[in-house]
Amino acid sequence: MPNIKLMETALPIAPLKIAALDSCKELGQKVDQYIVQFRQDALRESLDSPLFSSYQLDTYLVGCQCPRFGTGEAKGLIHESIRGKDLFIIVDVCNYSLTYTVNGHKNHMSPDDHYQDLKRIISAANGKAHRLNVLMPFLYESRQHKRTKRESLDCALALQELTDMGVDNIITFDAHDPRVQNSIPLHGFDSFNPPYQFIKALLRAEPNLLVDKDHLMIVSPDEGAMHRAVYFSNVTGVNMGMFYKRRDYSTVVKGKNPIVAHEFLGDDIHGKDVIIVDDMISSGESMLDVAKQIKERGAKRVFVCTTFGLFTEGFGIFDDYYNKGYIDRVITTNLTYLPPEAYEKPYFVVADMSKFIALIIDSLNHDITIGKVLNPTDKIHGLLAQHNQRLTSSLG
């Protein structure tokens, strides 16, 4: 939580405006409601000053859209003045539910389409806004963050293109590799992680979960997610293990080398609840194979925590693994589009990120430190202390 007293004494860098693209209208509305609430509750003595004339509003959302011509070409429109404003543009590049027509054919919007729409809104705003900030929960092309042999370096190119267009700050979540910010060393780049929201959602779904070394373990599904698992295990005070992927590097299937087997390194899992932590679920095959192996090693319950639930192959395989008892919960955030059927699944839990995003935007608008937002350790310790106290009193 940022320093509220510091926020109440700081001046906003400029009047706040939020442009939530069609890809994340619902998330943008929730964020806006929280900021309205924060500012209505603000204990400011100087709200009568002209400096705060637009500080407390009924909404900070600005109308914007990207209508398309019959050919599929588009343009960006902003429906009110944003001159002199601190503009935050929010886009979900993974929202495949939106469609448009190309010569009479229906097209589902791809990440490329959403990225182009983002640039159109930046183009419509540029030269007028006081500051441009892009909030892109799933970083566009973040899985193409490094170059091997003769291939494109898409994520770095996109970041450079956005800053060349006048973007001052880029805000994302759980970047696949945060080192990609080295491509724009003179501009703002922040990657936030949601461990507090994960633990809060898990404890709400499983109120009797025992968080100690004898009953719980954190597992990384591969070497790439190690840093997440290490943080989780340290902050919860439990042990961790990891799987590493043995791949067949002689073949390429769907753009990647197929996984031959998952090998486990770590303590005995038998009888313990296990939390698997990763940044995303795409098709889910790799994650679910890990969950199955954990269950076969005698785990009591298996909880999957992932920042981005993309579910590119649908929910059939998750339903199957849940019915077979391999997974007990899948916890993911609402940072990317989730189809309505997801909310009907008995194993599905959503970690709401809208309040967190509102705190980030409000802090940046006041130009105050976000160190405490970046490091949620104290909040997690407080949450676990409350949980353990409640468990102790209920058992007593």
C-alpha cells in the first residue's frame, strides 16, 4: 500500500485521465471506481484551491474508440480534450473476444490488432497530453524477448516504438523477462507481481489451508519460474521444489521444442498441499502434466496460481484433470480477458487486480514512491498472521 499521508500532501503531476480501450472496458471501469473512492475519502484541506479543480470527479475515464472501415483499416478517436492531462491508456492485447469485419468476413482481434489500436490512441493524444502512460497488463510479445539465431526481437522493438511515439511510462505485470526493459533504459518501465492477490484469493477459497512447512510446499513448474517460487516460499516460510523440462531439441512443434518429460527436484511432497506458481497458462498441457506428477507423488491438494490465464485450447483438459483429482484450484487474475464459462468452473478462482491497478495509477499521478507497491512482503505477512490467528481461534 503506498503512503496515503504522502499522497494527501503531494500535488498531482497533472489532472488524471484514463483511456480504457474496448479490450479492457470492464477492468477500466473497476479501476476508475476505486480511484473515485480514494479521492472522495482524501483528507485534503486544500481542495478549494484551483490546483485541485479536477481532483475529485465522478469519473476519470475518457471516451475513446477505434472504429474500422469496411477494409478492416481503423482510426483512433478520443472524445474529449486531454490537453495538459496525465493520461493512462489501458489495453489488453489478449482479448480475443472482440471482432471486426474485413470485406464482410468476421475477424477476431489478435494481439497485433490491439497493439495497433493502442498506437492509434497514442497518436490521437500525442502533443496534447502532459504525460503519456501505457498500462499493458500482458506485455505485448513478451515471450519473444530474446533472440536466437535469425529471428525477430519483437518485444524490444515494440517498447522502443512506444517510447519513440512519446510514451513516458510503461506499466505491466509479471513480465516474462523484465530485463527486456534494457531496450528503453531512459524511460519508465515497471513490472508488478501479484503474489499478495494470489495468497488472498487462495485463503478466501480455502479458509482452512495450513501455511507451514509440514503442510504446504511451493513448486516451480520449470526453471524459468524459479524466482516466483523462491519469493513465495520465502514469504510464506515453507519449502519449495522445482521441475525442469527435458525437451527434444531435434524437432519443432508449433514453434517450440516438445517437452519429453518433467523431472522433479525437491523434498518429499507426500501428504502436503502444493502451490504451483507460474506467469501464464497458455494451452495448460505443461502445467497440468506437472500437477499430475505432483499428485502421483502423493500430494494432498494441488493449487495452480498463474498471473495470466490464457486457456488457448479451452477448458476441456482442465475439466478432465479436475474430475480426475489432479488439480483442486486454478487461481488467475482478471488482467486479461476471461471467457464467461471460466467463472462457472468449480475449481476456478479469480484474483481481482483492479484495486491494485488503481493504487498504482493514483501513486504515479501524485509522483510518489511506489516502492511499497512493488514489494508486498509486509502485506503478505500481515495477511498470513490474520489467517493463522483465525485458524488458531477456530481450532481452540
